[in-house]
Amino acid sequence: MKKLTFILTFTAFALFSFSNCSISSTARLIDGEYTRTVLLEDVTATWCTFCPAAAKDVEKLAKEYPKKLVVLAVHVNDEYASKANEIRGRAFEVKSIPTILFNGVESPGYEYTSLKKDFEDHLSIGSPLKMNISASFNDRKDSIQCKVTVTVSSKLKKTLEGNLRIALIEDSVSYDGRYTKKWNGILFDVVRYLSTPTADDKLKLEQGKTLSFEKVISIDTSWKSPFKLAAWIEDKSLISYQAAFQEIK
């Protein structure tokens, strides 16, 4: 009888845990009428043993869904890290790398099958926002000028608050493999610039409103195009409401 009780209790706990895991992945997202562009952040480092395999699977997913997914490889504690990247990693309370997050929610795994399922779950949830981004080099090609337009659904029932974030992503970076040869000489989707929210980036998203923002991002001479410029709006717990991106060559 004790054995049966233990089995039933363990089974109930396992089902409860599995149910919570499957729900928590998207439960914090706010649904809406607009198709969602999914934001994937790969918290990574060049010295990490398991990061090259995770990055390969992330790249495979990005190629399968080129218009629906934007990838940010957020390097921490390595030669591609920045202060903003380190702050981002700490904000997510990352305890090990690689850590993959979809729309600010940590994914339970980093193998392709797990990533694809998590991505499709997030893609199935709409968004209350529509975002468009247009970006181009200036004449000297030492900066990028961008304009972000945000349309708030007329069906939104309550005003949302959020922060506008911008990232400049170098599409592919040659890497000498000084720590591990598993990178095969290339790093994908390296975040070169990550904005820190200012007072102007703190938004009130009211029903039916359209907001517009213009930004200028300086480019280091060591960075090489093509780039992607990504923009997204996130809540105070870093959950993304919506994202958009544009390739710049």
C-alpha cells in the first residue's frame, strides 16, 4: 500500500511538474491579433564547451524560419562581451551557459528538437503590437540610422508599459578557435551593440496608438557587414511583447 501511494504521489508530481514546464514557456506572453516575431537570445561564450553545438542548432532554426525569428548571440565573459551584455546575462540570472531564451523566457534545452518545439509554441502566441523597422548606413558608413514604428492593437484591453531595446548584430564573425575548434572558424549573430534603456525608451502602450522612434548607432571599424538591426519592446521582467529586425548590407 505504501509503495502504491508513493507511485501515485510521484506520478502526480511528475505530471504537475511537466504541465508547469510546458505552460510556463508561453504563459507570461501577452496574446494579440498580430503575428509575433520571436526573439531568441543565446547567452554564450567562446570558451564554453557546449556552446558551439547549441549555436549550430540555433543557426539551423534561424535558417528554417528566416522571417519569423531574430537571433541575438549575447556573449558574456569573453572577448566579444560588452558591459551591456554582462548586465543582460545577470538580469536573466543565467547560472550556466549556453542558456537559450525565447522572448525572455528560458528554454528547457538547447538541442534542435527542443528548440524547435519551444520556438513554435512561442510563434503560436500572437502579439498586441505590430513593429516595423527601417535602417540604413549613413554616407560614411560609420553609423546606422534607424526608425522604429510601433502600432498598438485597438483590441488591447489595458495600457501596457515597456522598454524599447535595440541591438546591432554582426551576421558572422571569423574566429580563430583559440579556446575550442568546435566553432569551425565562425561565430553567428554576434551582438555588437545592445542599447541601455533611457527615459525616452520607457513606453506607455495605449490602445490604438502609433509610436515612432529614431536612433543612430555608431559602428566600430572592426565590425563587418552584413548586419542585422533588431528592435523589441519588453516588460520590466524582460518578457518581449514584440520584435522586428532588418538586414543591412
